[in-house]
Amino acid sequence: MKQAFLHSVFLFVALCSFGQKPIVILEVEPKEAEVGEMLTITVRANVQGEIDVDLPSGFIHGYEIMNGMNQEIDYNTGKVINYFYLSQNGAMPKAGTFKFGPAYVKKGNKVYRSNTVTVTIRKENTAPVTNGNEITAKQLRQPAFGIIEKSKSVIYEGEPLILNAKVYSIFDPSHLEDYQEYKLDGALDKHDITTSSRITVREEKIKRNTYYAFEHDKKVIFPIGTGKFTIEPFKLMLRRGIEGVPITSSSTAIEVKPLPGNAPKDFIGGVGQFTVTSSIDQTKLKQGDVFTLIVEVSGYGNLQNISEPKLNLPKGFVVYGDAIVKEDIAFGSRGAEGKITYEYNIQVTKYGDLVFPETTLSFFDPIKEKYVQISTQTTTLSVQKNAGFKISDNSTTTLVESKGQDIFPFKTSGEFSTEHNSIVHSPVFWVGVTVPVLCGLFLGLFWRKREENEVHVVKKQEKQQAKVGIQNVFSEAENALMNQDYTNYYGLIEKGLQRSMGLYLRNDDSIILSKSTILEELRLKNVEAAKITALQQLFTSCEEARYGFGITPENRDALIISAKQISQSILKA
Amino acid sequence: MKSLSFFLAIFGFACSSFVHANSFDDGLKAANAKNYKQAIHEFEEVAKEEPQNSAAFYNLGNAYYKNKEFGNAIWAYETSIKLNPKNAEAPVNIELCYRELTNGNSWQPSISGLQRMIYGIGSTTWAILSTLISCLIAYSIFSLLKQKNTPWKRFHVMALFGESILFIGFLIAANSSANYPANNDFGIITAKTSPCFLDETTKSSDFTINEGAKVHILSEKANRVEVELLEGRKVFISKKDLRFI
């Protein structure tokens, strides 16, 4: 009996295994989604066939379709089962509750049916995703988008603000091009704190969708002034190989609140977290000795903009000169971080055991939202009496001690020289400036004219004398004619003519020019051709007569008259 | 009749000078008696009547400082510096005002060091120098015209060139020194905070600027003034919130 029972059980299991029921499963993920959010519909079946799914009307098919086969082990039977699957994505364009399925697998004449899945679609949430920075639904529908990421939306005046460009894309970007940085009006003090020029892409999930995201152009900014400031968007071209998507990020806004009005007197303008320490190089001194006090302010925030702490020195200590300031500041995600040391040279003018007071300063803590006062330790100085020491100038000491605590005193009316009416605007000034220049010009011109006149008169006299000289030569020629000294007669005529031409052409009758030169220069001076011809004939006649070619007595007597006429006519011209 | 009116004019002028001197002294007396409101009133009177009186503006700044009106004090000190660029005490007092205001501002000179030196010398000095150099130019012109073709000609040409450059420089310095006090290029915010508008008519402001801030005046409109802030932003602010330097 027992044996028969066991046999029946084994037979039943074997039948179940061989006659396994076809399975068709429909899965939709997620079950609750927003309008436009991607849904993944998967049909799994252990029979291979044509798969079809009943989808709600209006369902928008996505581009991701996958099908294939995978194998699973049935741990009950230990058998390997082949599952065929089809996966598709898509979205619903409207809100409501929708039934997906059933899915059908058609194999031969048989059709296998799956389950149905109910999915609730909510209205689209138009409110931005708030992780401190706004991502709109519109941006999420784009293949790539950018936002300006900021460390805070509301800051106090002087508080550092960290900004960076952040880019999201549905594809894995290779590089970016044509980056135009975001702009903040009034950001007087900004520092680049980007650690690497390369972009590091990582995956981030927004609303269950995975994006490739990276940060770029990280800056620490110290806005000046208070109020609302808009940060203008950045632009870039995001590339994946040669394909690119232009991106213009959304703009963003920050609010800069003024610091509370009840600032302590020792407020140094610091906004952040700071500490102060001080050290004195020697504690055993003689009266009149100068020691060095080093005050070190360290921390982070707007360290680069803090003022020098005020020393609260009692009588007996005098500061010499300005403090030597050394800065060791680096800009990072906490603002300006590091330390500033102020080195003071202080003279001790009293003796005994003197307590050098603490240095106090206040800064504004933006986390606690209040002013915080911090101070250094007091130091006891042991100062020996120095009989030879005298305070040389009490008034200077007082001034140095009081400087920085009170304003300079009132003035009497005579202490500042004031120009009530500038003479520049009066005509007297312009007359005074121009008259000397004009006088110099007119006097100079007058002087020059007078000198020129003098020269002219002298030249005229010289010319007159020269003419008389030439006249004398011609008179000598006439005498030679009367004395029948013909050779001399012709020579004197030629001499008279040459001197005349010398006077005419060179203003100097002592220059004797050759005949050919005279004729050439007369032509160049455009003297009448008749006169030149007459002169040339005269020279020829004189030469011919002198060398015995013969001349009639009438022509001989006429030579002197012609020479005089030509000389006079040319000199007149 | 003519001599009587001349006498009256002289008398009136003398009386008005006496009144100003009295206001100045009254201001000092009020300040010594720590009656700073009265001192402000007296020095404002002097400043109104003698807009070139640097000492009056300086004392007005001190009176405002003592009365804890730091924006007005900065304005008065800045005006005093403008009238007397050699004034070394007013900048220190302005710094003290900014420390009291604790809004992160600090004194920024309106003019460069070179301009301060030029304006500090004063237009009268520049005018005298211009007149002297014009006499030298006259001498050089005369010499140049008189001595022609001599070895000195080159020297006189060079001298005339140098003198002409100096003359133009001195004239520019004299003119700019004389005109500088009349230019209202800057202003100081005297209200506790002043809303900044992006245009002439907008009613809502985007941000505010603090008391004592120095702004560069660009243009004046009916009720607002277009200004450029130190960081370069151009905005409109209400006329009543600032005083011109």
C-alpha cells in the first residue's frame, strides 16, 4: 500500500513537470507616476510567440524597446525554464488611474493571456526639484540642461557664496565647448576655486531618471551691497563626439541681507568663523624698550576683507608706526581661509609689572546669526626701571594713543587756505597770459622788418655805387675813343658790359662773368631776345674790331652808345 | 547819489562778511559747548554762503560726526577735501565715520594722486605760472625773430617748444583746478539705506545701498539721480537720499 502511494506521488510530480502550464506575466514600473514620467512595461512568458499588450488609450510609446530570452532555474523541480521577454517604455499624457494589459502571447492557434496592472498617474508637479537649486519640469524634458548651483539662497553681506555651473544630460558627454560663464552683477570680489580643468561625470538620479551630471567653473563670490541679485545664466556647447547640444542654463537669484545694526565697536567686518591669538616676543623688558606684539586672526569667511583689530592700549604703551600685515589666505568652498598676522612695534614707557591687555575683536557668525566677540589672553610684562629714559614727546604719544578713537579737532577759519574766486575765470588772467606772447610776436616782427629795411638801404646804396663805377668805365672808353686808343676802347666797352651784367645777374659788379655765361643766364632770366641779340652783336663787334677785322668809323663811334643803352636798359629791368 | 550807492554796496559787503565770520565763530562756540545741532546749523549757514570755504565744511563734518549723522559727516568731509585736496585730516575722519557705520565701506579718493597734487597747488598758482611762462615764450619768440641764422636759433626753437608745452600744461592745470570744485561728479548717500531702482520710474527696488556710500553721478532726472556704484552698476536713486559733492 505504502509503495503504491509513493509511486502515485512520483507519477503526479512527473506529470506536473512535463505538462507545465504556460506563464505570461505583465509588469509595469512604477505603479505610481507623474504625467510624462517614463513607465517600463515588461511582458515575460515561458512560451515563445507573438506578444501583444493592451495599453490605455493615449499611451505614448518611448524609443526603448528590448526583447530577448533569459533562463531561470525552478528550484522546486530543478529544471531550467526559458523566459521570453519584451520590454518597452512610454508615458501617459494625462492624470488618472489606468489599466495596463492583459498581454497576449500567440503561439499557433493558442493565445495565452497575462494579468493586468493598474497604474495611477498623478498630475505633473510643476514645482521645482528642490535640492537648494531649481530644476524645472521643462528642463527635465530636454536631452541636456544646466543650472547654476549655489551654496545658499540667502546670505549675509560679506558672507561667501559658492557658485558653480552644473550640467545634466541623458547622454554621456565627452567634452564641452564655448563656455560663457554665469554673471553676477556687483560681484566685486570673486575667486576661481575649480580644482581641475577636466570634467568629471557621474550619474545622478532626478525623479527616478538617471542623468549624467558634472560641475564646472566653481567660484567663491563675495557680493557687495544688499538686496536681491540675479545671477545671469551660463552657456556652453555639450559634446558627445562630434554631436553637440547647446545649453543655456536657467538664471538664479540670491538675497543678500544686511548685517544687524547693533555691531560692536570692535567689529572687524568679518563674516564667518574666526579665532584670534596673540604673542609677545619678550616679557622681561627695560623701560623704553620696544617689543613686538603679533596678533593672528585665522578662520574662514571673508577673511581677506577684515579690518585691522583695534589695540586697546592703556597708558604706558605706545605703538610705533603701522602694523606689518602678512596674509596667508587661500580661497575654497568655505570662502577665504587662512590667517592674517598683524605685527606691532610697541614701546613700554612705564615700569613695574604691567598687564598687557587682551585684544578683542568681533565678527558676525552667519550660522548663529549674531555678532561674536573673541579675545586674546592678557600678558604680564616685567619692566625694569630705566633712569636714563625720558618720554621725548608727550603730545606725539597722546596722538598715537588717541588716533583711531576720535576725529581730528575743529578748525578755525584761517587753518585751511581756500580760493574764494579763482582768477582763472577772470578776463585779467587771459589778458595777462596772452599779452606777453602777442607783445613778443609783434616786437620780434617789428625788429625783423626794421633790420630788413636797413639791409635793403645798404644794398641799394651799393648798387648805386656800382652803377656809378660802370658809368665811369664807359666814360674811360669814351676818353680812349677820343685819344684814338681803340684797343683800350673796345676792352673798356667789354669790361663795362661785363660789370653791368655781373651787377644784374649776381648783384655784384666785381664778378666778371664770361660772355657765354652772361648770354646763357640772360636767356634763363627771360630777358628780351632783342636785347640779348644786341649784346651778343656788341661783344662780337668789339672782338672783331680788336683783332683787326676792320670796322667803319661810324660803327666804331656807335659802339659806346649801344653799350650804354643796353647796360642801362638791362639794369633798369 | 552815485557815491552814496557805492558806499552802501561796500557797507553791505562788509556786513555780510561779518555775518559769515560770526556764524563760523558761533559754530565753533556751539561745538565747544557740545551743542552739535546748533554747530551744524551755523556751519551749514557758512557753507551755504561760502561754498568754497573748506574749513566750514570740515567743521560741519565734525559736528555731524559728533551728532552721529555719519552719512552727512562723510559728505561734508568729502566736500572739504574737494575744496582743499591737501587736507590730510578729513580722510582719517571719513575712515572713522565708516568704522562707526560698520557697513564694510571704506574711503576711496575721488581723484588720483596726480590730480590731488595739481588741484592742491591751486588754480591761482597755476595761473601765475602760466603768466610767467607766457613771458618766457614772448622772450623766445622775440629772440627767434631777431636772431636769424645764428647758432642760437636752434636753442631758441627748442626753448620755445618746451615753453609752449609747459604753457599748455599750466593752462590746463589752472583751468581744471578752477573748475574742479564746481563739478558735481560724486555724491554721498546720507539716508540710512537708499533703495536702488533699475530705471527712472520703477517703484519697487531690487536692492539698497548703505549710508555713507560714495556714488558717481551720471545724470540728474526729476526726482531721481542716475548713479554708478563703486562696483560699476548703474542704478537710479532718490534725490533726497544723497548729497552732491
